[in-house]
Amino acid sequence: MAVQAVIMVITVSYIHVGDVLEGKHEGKKVHLRGWVHRVRKQKKMVFALLRDPSGVVQTVIKKTVVSEEEYADAEKMLVESLVTMVGVVNADSRAEGGYEVQVEKFEVLHFSEEFPITEHQSTEFLNDNRHLWMRSRKLTNVLKIRDEVFRSAREYLRNEGFYETTSPMFVSTMGEEGAELFEVEYFGKKVYLTQTSQMHLEPQLFAMEKVFILAPSFRAEKSRTRKHLTEFWHLEVEEAWCDHECNLKRQEGLISYMSHAVADNRPRELKELDVDPERLYGVKAPFDRMTYDEAIDICQKAGLKIEWGQDLRTEAEHILTDDRDKFLFVEYYPKEIKSFYMKHNEDDPRTYKNSDLLAPLGFGEMIGASERETDYQLIIDNLDRIGDDPKKYEWYLDLRKYGSVPHSGFGVGVDRLMTWMLDLEHIRDSIPFPRTVSRIYP
Ligand code: 4AD
Ligand code: MG
């Protein structure tokens, strides 16, 4: 890169392609920079689509306008070359986006080698080249929406008086289910990557009352489905003085807020992804509700072989939500399929005061939630029933000895929520670098 070019990059005030597409600069001379998205060469002009994070705009470099050297570079450059340019913005209905930039000055800052990704490539190939494929319009838009999902979750919770905190990823006790644990060698000892941050979040509410954490959780999921990652992003919320009912309201508030924020703040990206913002504006409290008992009844009547006490898996989720356009809470699951820390339900002692939130159209479980058991002895009884050793949970059980407070909490699968929001075919397309049973590269 020439010294002069470096200085230009630093001192000139560049605009973004999106500003051009919004019509803010029609008839004006602008400075642009970015990557060559596509290039088409004719005899006396080169058409280049210029890409930056905000969009793609057509530019035209004419032999009669730019210098000989500049034109030679334009003819030589390949897709994904890095360029800067000065040009005049014209409205042009034939161009993608409705504008074209007539280039007057032009420089290639980096000549790209031949880009491996072209049209019509297999999903496998694209995923092997994820580090490059994320420049595609689809993934760029998804990643910008992902930022809004994270931002809005934090905004909602902070506005509601929650503190954001952190918790360890190396743990010595399991949080959910033994079979899904990743073991790690830790100085000669066996420890695990955490499946949930809940166990380390609960102690923190005794200090701060309302807390949340946005971090990865790890699960050795062997299932190759469109809904499972081995490393997923988990938004976990814990709230003191909050019962089961309050917990449901909190989930409705959070999910509605996040959905509306994405619709409000990322309309252009949604449009490019072909997602109707009404899908997101339609997320409103109250969500639908049914008990686990009712859910089993509906599934049985629909012909599914399922008994009371079994978990609601993919087929059941489809039966319950395929025709639904609202989120659905299923409440009061049987104790044997849920976790020991959940609150005993006096109205039906076979169940806990818990809920799963199912997305419409068979997208599956977005949230697992419960009021937490506050009684020391009841938790011991739960552990005894499932044959687990209370000794392993000594520190966690301490919380029920020193000022045990009513509280509830839940965990949102952020990548899953995005899969529903954007109507994605597979959860891996919601995250920059997906980790699944068959993928750990790049
Ligand atoms: O229902 P889960 O297992 O609940 C818990 O871990 C609780 N300790 C959370 C809490 O109360 N703080 O997981 C919560 C959510 C699920 O509803 C799902 O959305 C997501 O995490 N999830 C996954 N997402 C992607 N890939 C996986 N393998 C997932 N496993 C769970
Ligand atoms: Mg669950």
C-alpha cells in the first residue's frame, strides 16, 4: 500500500454504502471504501459491486474518466479486493439498490487472490469456509441482528434493575444432565465445561437480588438436529422475590422486548433476509399457556405414542406448535424429567413449578425455567430420589441454610431464539462459528 494511500485511508471522511442507498448523497461526490463483491468487465468500463457492512452498491469505473493506471488495476482486480474510491452518486433504477456511483478516483489497496466461494456451492463447502463465507450478505445480516439480540437483552434487563455478572466455565458439579457433560482434564483432576451457569448465578442473587449472565454453555449433544449446538449462547436470569407466575411474566417481557428491538432497529437486514417484521412485532404478552397434562392429552389425541412422565420431544413439539403463531408455555412437568433444584408444586405433588417456552411452528424449546426450591430438606429428598449424592452439592445447598429466599430463573437459548426469529433452516446459521458434533473447524 502506498504511503499516500495509507494517509488517505486515515484522514478522509468516508461514508458507508448504506448512506448512499438511503439516498442521502444523491448528486454528490463521496468517498467510499470496502470490498469488491462482484465485478463485471466490459470493453471500456468495469462495473464493480462495492460491499461494506451496511450494504452493496453498484459502481462504474470508466476508461475515459479514471487514469490509465487506475483503469488497468480495475481490469485486473478480482472479487474481494479491497478498494477506496471517490465518485458521484446517481439514482439509477437499473442498479441493485437504486443507485450507481460514477467513479472518478480509484485505488486497489489489496488485490485479492481468487476467492474460493462462488455461486452454487455445497453447504459443507460453505461451512468449511465459514471464515470467508461470513462476508456473504446472508451471514452479515444475521451477525448484525445477533448484535441487536445481545444488545436488547442487556438493555431490557438493565432497565428492569438486573446486574450483569459472570460465572466460571470450568465446573466440578453438573448442572443439568450427566450424559451431556464435556470432561476436561484439569491438573490431573476431572472437571467439566458448564452446561448452565445457573448454579453459580443463584448464589449471586443473595448479593444483588436480580442478576443475569450471557455466556456459552456446553453440551455433548450427539443429536444431529437443526436445533442443537455443542456450544451455545445461554442468557440466564435469576430473580429474588419472584415466584413461578412472576417468572413467566419476566420471560414474556424479555422475549417481546428483544423481538421488537430487532424489528425496530434492523429493518433493512430483516428485509434482505426475507423476514416479515410482523413475525417479531407479533410477539406480545400474554403468551399461550397449557399444562404438561394438557399437552400429553393433545399429543395422545393426535395419535402420538406418549405416556404421562415422558418428555415432550420434537414430534410432540410439532403437534403442539405447528398451527400456532404465538409462543407457548408448557407448565408443571413431572419431577422425573426435570431437575432437582425446582420448586415442589403443592397442587400436584408429582410435578415441579416449572415451564418450558416453545416457539411457534415447531422451532422447539427456547427457554427452560422454574421457581427454585427454597427448602433444604426437599432438595435433599429430590437428590435421594434420583440417586445423586448431596455431598457433591454442598456449597449449593448452603444457599438454603443462610437466608433462603424465594426466587425463580430461566435460561434462553439465544441461538435457538434467533433461529426462530429469522426463520433459519439450521441453528448453525445463527452463530459466527458453529460447534456441532461434526464440526469444530474453522
Ligand atoms: O432447558 P435447559 O437445559 O435449562 C437450563 O439449563 C437451566 N439451568 C436454565 C436456567 O434456568 N438458568 O436449557 C435452556 C435453554 C433451552 O431451552 C434451549 O433453548 C437452549 O438452552 N439449549 C440449547 N441451544 C442450542 N443447542 C443446545 N444443545 C441446547 N441445549 C439447550
Ligand atoms: Mg430444557
